[in-house]
Amino acid sequence: MNTRSLSFRLVAWYAGLLVLVFLLLGAVMFAVVASDLQASMRNDQMRRAQQIADTLLKGISHSDESTLATSVEDLYAPETNDRFIRITRGDGTVLFESHASRNPRIASEVPPLRQLPASPFWREVRLPEGGSLGIGTVIHQSSNGTRYAVEVGARTAPIDAALGRLLAALATGLPLAVAIAVIGGFLLVRRSLVPMERIARKAEDITQHNLSERLPVERTGDELERLTLSLNRMISRLEEAVQGSKRLVADASHELRTPLTVMRGELESMAADPQTSRRTREMLASLMEEVERLAAVVDGLLALSRLDTGEASAAWVKFDLAELVATTADQMSLLAEDRSISVACDAPQHVIVEGNRARLKQVIVNLLDNAIKYTQKGGTVRLKVASQNGQPTLEVSDTGIGIPPEAVPHVFERFYRVERSRSREQGGAGLGLSIVKSICAAHGAAVEVESTPDQGSRFRIRFPLSAPEIEQPNLPRGAA
Amino acid sequence: MRILVIEDEKKLSDLIARALRAERYAVDVAYDGHAAWQMIETYEYDLVILDLMLPGLDGAEILRRTRRRNHHLPILILTALDATDEKVRHFDAGADDYLTKPFAFAELLVRVKALMRRGPVSRASVVRVADLEIDRLSQQVRRAGRKIELTAKEYALLEYLATNPGRVFSRTMIIEHVWDQSFEGLTNIVDVYVRHLRTKVDDPFATKLIRTVRGAGYYLGEGAEQ
């Protein structure tokens, strides 16, 4: 069981509190019952003692004292009622003592009064056979001035037994009650958290591709409904943001590309006109080249902003990176050959990555194109695909002009050029490496660069750890 | 042959209309969605060229309505969006072809022609341009009776140029057909391949067949350099 789960913690708190409350309640109950029982017993004995004093000792004289024992025996039958009765005269003479014959030990345990107390009192005497004897004492003063003490006692055993039973009932009843409450509470908490699990699962399923979906709202009026509504509002805001940026890309595409189309069309039709002079034709051609470049920049920018919105996660597949690198290098080999650059492709085994194949191909094209562009005649460009501890890596290194150290941190920035003049002549839009970086980011891959001026550069892409199985082991080479 | 051009950018629609009229098509132009839909309902067209972003009814809606009414009318979509899933969505909705702005007018005309022909294009297996012979079945190329060895990409490039001799193909068109979109706008790959192709096809001969139109692209054919 997960001890950090909300249901466990709620139930643990609840059970702890419950045990505490039940213990307090039990203790109070026990104390109240015990003191009640003791008080009623005390009152009982005191009342009886008073009764004896009132009835038997009223107007008693020395001569009557001999009949006292018989009267007590007749009226109160202490032996039968298992009660202790003793009447003592002021001078210490015991006029009557129950149990004297039958159970002398009880009486002998109760020491005779040496001196009569001034007022009624209560005491308890331990009995050797266990339990104790509660004794109430009242004082009677006869009309001739003689004082008598009447002691009435009863065993406390029945009270002790009753309290023992109460304790036993509490000791078994309370844990049982706690157990039932905890189990019930656990089930209740679980039941009220089931919708939460459902909400969590549904929320997991919502990605940028199905942002129009919402969590199901149960109209219960409780906190979970509020949570669901809040989450739904959050998803709505996210959806608006994503849609807003998608709309921006769409609008920008339209607003930028339509005029470019018009420019291109007008230029084409002018160039096609046989009346156009050779000089004008030259100017038109130059304009058309600029339109092409502008179109390339627009393409690059829009591709970047689409990547930022997370478009690349469409068409996600597992494929062999080594195969893709080999095919792409093959397709571009003539570019290198043209500059007498040798391209070495070191991709000996299948390396499976997961992602958008067309986008990752663009990464390879951009890096390879860069490497070829900035390497002098006779140089070497090396491609390496490997799996390091299950992590697919792609390396593109060249023996080219390299990148000055101060420029290295900036090469992935949009429109950054190491030297203003150098890449413009090569026809780049200044977006190739930004696109590489964005695509890598969309794939959770890290791209880094090391470079030594005049010796060459090395771009390395590390993909996230991927599943080792090979799903497409025999892709035909040159399929792309 | 009557074509309806639906494009809200007046300059662009007029340009397209002009280019199509030059090819002797009858062209109507609509500048907003409602007008366009009315025209589609009223007249019989052989082809509709449809921009997706329109005032009034948008392009997707017109595409849907038209498809419900007429299953065979060819529709060529013009759009500024080049995301692949976008294209797939419109093909699913019933578009017959798709051009991304900015496009070369040469390309537009090629596509229009292809759509108007309807059905599979009957292509001869052997194409001849002057003394150059391209056999599509055996993928063999001969010039003046002499066999020329080409790599697969060089052959694909030559064959593509030969689909329409005399017509200019832009670099973008060539890249899209012979390579794939990953190469777009990034490399001088087309120029390099054309140069290599020339050393094999043109250099040994007096007449040059692979021609450059600066700023526009390449074409295959005889005649003066444009």
C-alpha cells in the first residue's frame, strides 16, 4: 500500500483521532460509573446504619443492650445478607458484631473502634480473601448521654465485578468499533477518490492534439466537480493559446506567401515577354532570386513556429537512424563529390530512434549541407551513428574552416551568421541550425557543437534512451 | 475549357487568369466565397482553382459543398499552409491537387493541364528531344545513337525535365519531384546535379539541350538560351 496516498493518510488520521476520542470517552465513562456505584453503596450503608440507630438505639438503656443482638439479627439478618454490622458503646464495649460466629475473620479484620468519632464517616478495609469491605459509621447519642457507634459494612466485590465487566466490554468493544469505523472510512474515502483517479487518467490522455476534449464533469456539487471545472478552464486557456499561435502561423503564411506568389508571377510573365530586353531580363532574374530567398526564409520561419507549437509529434514512428543517415548521405554525395570532399558514413548497426522521420531527415540534410558548405576542397565529412549505453547518437564532423570560439554559443540562434558575408554568398537563410535545434528539442534530443577554427567542427545529437527492439530491421536502402 | 479561379487577392487572381488565358482557357474569377459558390452552382466548369483562405465561405466549405454536388469536377487547391497533415486533410476532403504558395506559374500550368486531361496520362515509353532519346521502360538514355550512363538521380532529373520539353521547371518543383521536401530551400543540390547531367548529356555534343533560365529554373529543349 502506498503510504503517501491521500486515502491512506486520510484514514490514518481519522483512525488516530477515533482511537483518542474512544479512549477518552471510555475513561470518562468508567470513572463516572465507578464513582456512581461507590456513592450508591456508601449511601446505602450509611442509610442502614442511620436506620439501626434510629430504630433500635432510640431511648435505649443499659438493660435493653442485651436484647439488641436479637433485634438486629431479626431485623437485618446480616449473615444472610452477607453484611457486616457492629454496634459499639462509647466506652469501647462491642454490643453486637455480625459474623462473629460464622466468619470471625471478617470481623477480626475490622479493628474495633478505640474512640467514637464525632461525626459519621466512611472507610474501606481490605479483606485478606480479596476485595474489601466498605463500612459506614454513624454516631447515636441516647437521651441519657451514652454514645453509640453503628457500623454497617458490605463487600465491594459486586462493584468491582461490575466495573471489571464494564472494562472488559470497553476493551473489546472499542477496538472493534475503531476497526469498523476505519474500514468503513477507508471504503468511503476510496469511493470518493475514485472519480479523482478517473479525472487523472483522462487528464493524462489530453495532449496538444486533442485539446478540444474536456474532462467529464459530474454534477455532484462537491470539490471534485470544482476541480474538474477548474482543470477544464485551464485546458480551454491552453487550447486558446495553441490555437492562437496556429492561427498566427496560418495567417502569417497567407499574408506573406500570397504577395510572394504575385511577385513571382509578375516577374515570370515579364521574363517570358519576348519584348523584354536582355538587360531588363538580368534584373528580373536577380529579383526572382531574391524572391526565392525570401520564400525560403518564410518557409524556415513558419517551420520553426510550427515546431514551437509542437507540430513535430505528428507522424511519430520508430525507425533505423543508421539507415536514414546512410540514405541521406547517399542522396547528397554528389554535392560533396562536386567539391572533392569525401563523405565517410560510419553507421555499422541498426540504431532505433522514435520520431518524425521527415523532420529528422531534415536535421541530417541541414547538418550535412553545412558541413559540405564550410569544408574546403579535398576535405572530409564524417557521419557517425552509434548507440552509447542505449542512447542513440548522431555525429557530423568535418575538416572545414570551423567556428570561432566566440561564435560557438550563437550558431543555433535564428538568423545568426558567423560572418555576415560568408553564408549569404552560400545562399543560406540563416535558419538551418535553428531548425536543427528546434527539431531536436521536439524529439527530446540534445544537440551540441565543438569546433576548432581551421580544423573543423563536430555536431553531436544525443537522443533520449529508446526501446532496444528493432521494428524495421530490413528497410531497403535508398527507399527515401 | 472553362476554369473558375477563386482567390481573394485580386492581383494574384488576375495574374492566374492572365496566365491561363494565355494558354487559351476560358477563365472566370471570383473574389469571395459566396460569389464563388453561386458561380459553381450556375455554370459548368471543367476545373476550379481554389484558395483556402477566403472571405465569406471559406475554401474548405466550398470544397465540401462542391464535392457533395459534383463528384468529378477537378479541384486544385492553392494554400499558404504547407504542413503535411494539412495537405492530407484536404485530399481527404476531395481535393484533386494541391499547390503551396509561392508557386511557379509554370508549375500551376503543368498541374492544370494534367487535371484537365482527366484520368491516367497516356505517356509514350520513349521520349525524344532533338537527338536525345529517353526510354522510360528500360531507363536507358541515348543521344545520337550513343548510350549514356546515368546514375539513378541523374536519370530521374532528366526524365522529369523531359515530361514537358520546353517548359521551365523551378528548383522547388525539381526538388519536390526528384528528392523530397527535406532538401527544399537549403542546398544547391539541383544545380550540382544539373551540372553533372550536362557533362554527360551536353558536353560531348555541339547542341546544348539542358537550358538554364536564370532565376526561374531549367528546361529541356533546343533553341536560344532565354
